[in-house]
Amino acid sequence: MNISGLIPTEKIIERLQYENPWWVSKEIPTVYQGMSKRLYFTLFYPFVTERDIRRAVVLMGPRRVGKTVMMFHTIEQLIKEDVNPQRIFFVGIDNPIYIHLSLEEILNLCKEALQLKSLEGCYVFFDEIQYLKDWERHLKILVDSYSETKFIVSGSAAAALKWHSTESGAGRLTDFMLPPLTFQEFIHLKKMDHLIKKGTIPYADKEISYCITHNIDALNVEFLQYLNFGGYPEVVLSEKIQKDMGRYVKNDIVDKVLLRDLPSLYGIKDVQELNRFFTYIAYNTGNEFSYEAMSKDSGIQKETLKKYLEYLEAAFLIKVLNKVDINAKRLKRVTSFKVYLTNPSLRTALFSPIKETDGEMGNMVETAILSQWMHREHLDLTYARWKDGRKEGEVDLVLVDDKKFKPVWGVEIKWSNRYFNMPQDLLSLIKFCKANQFSSALITTIDKIGAKKVSELNFTFLPASVYAYNVGENTLKMKTANY
């Protein structure tokens, strides 16, 4: 250390050289070379190479979904496409060595390390940007000052990133959301694509093309693995981590978000209360809650509960699903709602792996299927529940057209073959379809596939694993078409 208490320049340059081995070797670190790319890579990469618009790319998402790996894969691809490796900088902002430096000062040190005269044509990657105070202001200045340089940043404190990038970086930042793994990506990462084949399924009196499987038992084994360990690429590829899921996910994802990120962002005083509340929600993922019951169970005041739900949703840990009635009309006063984890393996991390015969399996399958839909933005997903005399009716998942305020479809998510054999017992779904003049609906099963006609309605039955795979695949197709 020198007299001013700051780290000497040469030590920082040494660190930059260590973080950027391709300056010399022309290769990214070996550990990243063999890793499979996420399917979302093909969507992300064009944002990096886009030079017509002067914007930085903000790669957002929960902890441990593979943002840093995606940055290294991007660097590898740039080098493959003949970008000079000495024009690519990577800086891990979470390293304390950079704590007193602005982004521009770090940039100048990269320039000094390589003795560059200008930054024209450079690609600059700042990882874990949220550790820099006022990062969006700094970044906006760089985008304005260095028009010939492309800036790509990543960050995990999702709430902060989302808030800041929309508030103060308007016109200068492009957000790219990297969610937890879909079941389709899980199958891809595990090199199990041979379990899937193109086929057709009966739907609404016709056959539609669909990804199916020639071995439902094997696919269901993978689906159970996905429920327990599927959200995070590193967990999927490491049996060692799976054996110690609690420590890995809980310490690195849950604790850092609950005990550090959210309290520092929102000034939460009682972090243990927030932690207990999240544990309570995680255990009951997929259940219906009311503020009254929640407050009674947790001992937390209603206003505080509302804030906690908002914070946890902003941090991509949970998804709140609102209730509609039989005609998909919103209720004037929100009294009850469902809460889901954004990926089912979070529950395994906090408690223990589930087996397919466990009572919680239904809720975990529902959580997994909803988490496939969460990859699509701007979808008004709800669930329907209504009173019919003394009886209650419910449909698990209802998509509402946000312009016409009418339901588009309803899906019953089951981990059971019972209704395949007795479709007439789906009383709520039958009522819902008739009330909304639907001619068809979809119901998931354990391993049965086929069509049944019940009181002039066409019901399609599909294994939950097959349905989950297709939601993920179709989402990726739609995103690719939109980009």
C-alpha cells in the first residue's frame, strides 16, 4: 500500500492482466472453454455486436444463472470472429481492488496495461456492476464519451438493476434478462436431447406439431432432477454440489440476496424476519395466501408483508399470481393470491429433495410449469377461483388478454393420471370452459397422452414434463423471432 492508502497502480494492472488472459493467450480461461452455452446465448450475442445504436447492454438476472459464463462465452465468440483479443476487457467489479476507482479510471488502466492509443472498436465487460455506487450514471457517461466502444455489464442485485436501468439510463441502456434454466435448457445442458422428438398432439379437434418423447419414464426421471436441482447451470453439471445443495444455493443465492442485497437496497432493518418470511413462502410454494392468514402465520404486519412480497418479486425469487373469477374478471379488492418460487430447486435448497410420491409434488410441478412461463414478459397470467353456491371452483393457470380482459386459455396442472381415466371429474374446468365458450383445454398428467371428449369439450392430456419442455422451447422460438 502507498501512503494515500490506495492500492498501487501496478498491482491493479497485474489484476487486470490476470482477469484478461486472452490479451496474451488469445483464449478464455480453460474452465469456461468446455462449458455448454445456454440456449439464451444466441439471443444475447447480437446485442453485443450491435454497433449502429449507441447503447450499453445490461445483462440482468438472479444469482448463479450463468451471467459471468455467458460473458466469457461472448468473449470467446468475439475472438473467434477475429476481434483483436487486446481490444476486449473484462473487469470483475466485485473485487475490492477496484473499490476506489470509477469505471473510467479502470478503463484508463486497461488502456495503460496494453499501451493502447485509443479505445476504438473495444468491447468492455464489467461484471457485478451493482457493487459500484451510481453505476448507471458512470456507465451512461462512458457510453456518451466513447462512441466507438461497446460496454456490456452484468449484475445480480436484480431489484437495483431493474430500477436504475429504467430510471436513469433511459436511451443509453438495453436490458437483457437471463432467467433460471428452463426444462428445455436443462435437457440441452445434460446432453439428453435424444429423449425428445418432433411429433404431433391432438388439440381442439386437430393435430398440432409438438415436441414429444419416445421414453416418458426417462424424461420424467430428468424432470424430477430438474424440480430438485434444475435452476442453476453449475448445480445441473455437478453431483458434488447436488449433494450439498443447501450450502451452495442457500449461502450463495438466498443469503446474499436476503441478508445483503435487499436490506442494503431497501433499508430493511429486520433481516432475520425477511429470511423467515421467505422460508415460509418457499415451503408453501404454489399455495393460495391472504394477507390476513399470512400475517397471522408469520406474525408480520400486513403493510410490511406487502413490501416484502414486492422486494422478493423484484429480486426474481418469487412470482405473485393474482386471482380472477370464472369470467376472468379481476376482483376489486385483492384479498388472496398465489405465490410461487421462480424456480422449484430453491425449495430443495432450503429443505430437502422431493420424491415423485411426495405430497408436495403437485405444488412443485405447478411451480416448475409456471417458471417456464415466467420467461415471457408482459403475459397476464392468473388463476381462477370462484364460489358456486357452497362449492368452490378453481383453474390453475389462466391467461387473460390484457386488452379485451377476457381469458385466452385455461390449463389444469396435475401430477396424476386420474383425470385421464375420469375426465368427467374435472368439474371446475368444464364449468370454466362453458362460462367462457371455450371448446378445448389442456390438462397435465404423469405419463398419459391423448384426447378425451367431455360434454362437447375437447380435452388434451399431456405429461407435465412434456408440457414444461414445450413452453420453454416455444418461448425461445418467440424471443428469437422478436429479436
